[in-house]
Amino acid sequence: MTLPNQTASRLFVLKAGPKDFTFESGPLLMGVLNVTPDSFSDGGAYLTLDQAVKHARQMQADGADILDIGAESSRPGAQPIDETEELRRLIPVLKAVREAVALPISVDTTKAVVARRAIEAGAVIVNDISALRGDPLMAGLVAETGVGIVLMHMQGTPKTMQKAPRYENVVEEVSGFLQERIQIAIADGIRPSQIILDPGFGFGKLQEHNLQLLAEFEAFAKLGYPLLAGVSRKQFIGNLVRQPVHERGYGTAGAIAVAVLKGAHIIRVHDVRAMKDTVTVVSAISRHARSSVGGSNA
Ligand code: HH2
């Protein structure tokens, strides 16, 4: 396997509100906190304030670098919820987690009103799986507040996306889409230093598309932005290991190892403890491989 030249990409500084993220010591781990009754992997597990705060504390202790809090499921077939319900689920948890842990918080939402309230409560990244297509006010909000923004690729919407996804060349099409969204973001006043890109594993993709995106993940490095990989426990891993959601940890580790070797900067995971070790080992090997280029055999 050829390793991409990551020396330059590790010098990224992501500007997220008051927080600067660098990637010098390897990829950052984003721990998932879903306050939803219906998420595919952990729906209903962290619905009370106590459960959510306990889980956030545990992820901090396990080595998470960022917490991504979401109150609306985006699993295939999920029913959208309105902003009142999303705010009701999200804001009290976000505030309590902010008090309880020192980690920077990302909010997984496509709605500008929800993102604004989350930013006021301390979130520094908006993880927008619609890549600014879900709400015309989102780009302006991100530009105004200076928070980080994840632009993710999705074909269709969560309700319909797995019905018949089609691509001629998935890597080229996802890259083209991300390039377009970057241009729109910048035209709307978002600075390049605020942007994170994500090919959107499982969002309107068949098995072969997910495998191709991972096999050619380094192609996205050419776009020149930090990259996020969200593979944790997803169906394409389940299809390979033939395990239910909670038994996909080893399979997830395999996919994460490839994403790290191929240049991912942020890894979004449910099992922080195990994936921290995976990322630590793989990024040490990757750093070693790069530093030994030009070594004794040169
Ligand atoms: N995946 C999920 C949700 N949000 N955000 C980004 N940027 N990338 C992803 O791959 C991604 C995401 C789906 O996982 P999960 O949050 O566990 O499930 P659900 O959407 O059912 O809450």
C-alpha cells in the first residue's frame, strides 16, 4: 500500500470559533454522543442527562479529542424531526456536557436555528451532513460565528438515500461534489480554515461504493482540507463481518486503520477506548514510514 505524503496535510490548522485544531500528533478522535431514540448504533442509550453526561465523561477519559452531539438520527430511512424537538433533546444535554467535560463540542445538525443555539451553548464545530444544502441560513451562520464546518457528501436524503444509489465513478463524483460545496461555502463568507470534508460513508452508497471510497481515500487529500472519516459500526462493515451493530468493533478498527494510513484527520467513532488504541498504533506506523523515507536505504 502506498502512503500519501501527509507531511503538508498535517500542518493544517482548523479554526473553529475560539479553538484551533492542529493534527501534528496524529488524527483526532471524535466521540459520538447520540441523544436520539432511534440512532442505528446506540439509539435510546443516552437519552437522560445523567446517561449522556456519564458517557461524555467516559469518552473523555478514554481519549476522545472532540465530542459530536446529535439529536436527529440520519440512519437510512430515518424520519426527520422538527427543530423544536431537536432543540428539546439537544440543548440541555449539550449544556450539561459542556459543564462536565473539557472537550470541544461539535453539533451534528442540518438546521441553522439548532446550530445557533448549540454555538451559543459552546459548540465550536457544526457537523452538517447536508453540506449547507439543508438550510439556506446555515452558511451565513457559520461565516458569522467562525465555527468549524463539516461538509459531508450524501446522495439523496436519509429517508431515501439507500433506495438506489448510483455512481459512474464514486470517488470522482464525491470529490466533485465536495469541491462544489467548498466553493459555495467560500462564496458565502466561510473561510477555508473553517472547513472539514467528509465523503459520507453509508450516505447513499452501496457496499462497493463504500469500499471504493475507503480504498481511494487519499484522493480526497488532493482537495487540500482536513478529512473526516465516519465508518464506525456502519452497515458496510456489518455486511463483511456478518455481525450486529454492537459486535462491529474489530471490523470498524480495520476500516479506521485504512482511513488513518490514507490520511484521515478526524475519525468519528462510537467506541473511543478501542479506536484510540487503533489510531495510536496505525498513526505511529504511518509516521515512522514517512520519517524513514530517505533513511538508511536512501
Ligand atoms: N455518520 C452518522 C451521523 N453523522 N456525520 C459525519 N460527518 N460523518 C458520518 O459518517 C456520520 C455523521 C451516522 O452515525 P450515527 O450518528 O451513529 O447514527 P445516526 O445517524 O442513526 O444517529
